[in-house]
Amino acid sequence: MIRFTYMVKSIEARILCRFSMFLIFVVPLLQCSPTAYIPPDTSGIQTLSNTIEYEQHAEEIWTKLSHYISQSSYGLDSLDAKNYYAELSFVSKRFHKYLDGGFLNESGFNGYKGDFLELVLPTGDYKSTLTCNISIQLTQNNLSTTTLSFLVSYETMYAKTKKNVLSQYKFDSQNPMLISSEDPAINFTILPSFLLEKQLYKSFSKFH
């Protein structure tokens, strides 16, 4: 009877020991679950074309550009006919349409999983807005050729009120926004979806 009692206690001790080891190794893993981040594809920056050459005088292209601006829904910030320069802008809440932030998976029970943009530019009680600025420049190469170049700049704002801005990021078509994290091995990236750039290029190509 004494031997049987000893065996039971020995088995209980081994089970308790193994369970303790389980807690020691597994619980920290649950609390410190790995973060997986899939950044957006940056190859679009290399293939993006933001210049168009015309076999026409700058005055002819400027007339077509001015007509395009008057028919568009963009706001006009600057129009310099002497230097063939224009600045347009618009504000949108559809930042997922124009931006790409990749996918974030923090795992764990309380971790975030989903579109990274939704994490840094959440909707709901707070106000998230995107301002797009379009700079357009015509350059007269010679009497018969003109080059149009354009650049789109982006500014995101996440705010509770106009005076209480929680985050603000600025970047453009050529330079994505890099956001550092607590993990030095991970840098989050926000860049354009290049939808706007492609639309502009298609519209300006019709000036030929």
C-alpha cells in the first residue's frame, strides 16, 4: 500500500513538473507572438512613367492642359501661364483607393491582423483624410517639342479634431513613406497604389 501511494505521488509529481515546463515555455510565446508584415510591392516606382513628350509647341500643350484642368474635379491651387506650371489638389477619405500599406499580422490573442492602412488611418470616431497634390510642369525643349512632367504628393492625417492631430505622413510618387517600429527588423511602408498616376498619364497622353 505504501509502495502504491509512493507511485501515485511520483506520477503526480512528474505531471506537475511537465505542466510547469509547459507554462514556462509556451506562455511567453503566447504573450510575445511574432509579427508578420508583408510590405506593398514597390516595383511600381521603378516602372512609373511621369513624363510625356509631345511634338508640339508648349503653348499648344498648355492650352490643352488648361482645358483639362477646367473640366476636371480637382481644386486649382496655382496656375502660372508664363512658366507653364500648375498645381492641383483634392481631399479624399478613400485612402485605400490611392494608397497601399501592405498586410500586418501581429498574431496572438490581442494582436492586429489586416490592412496596415486601417491600423494607422482608422475610421470610426476619429477623422482620417488624404490630401493629394498634383504638380505639373511643361518644358519647351525646342521649337517643336515639349515635355510634360508631373508629380503626385500625398499627405495623410489621422486626427480626433483639427487641433488634435494623432499622426501625419507625407510622401510622393517617387519616395514611399517608411515608418519605423519597435522591432528594428521591421519598417512599415506606405506608398501610392499608382491609380492616380496612371489616370493622369492616360489623360495627358491624349494631348498628342
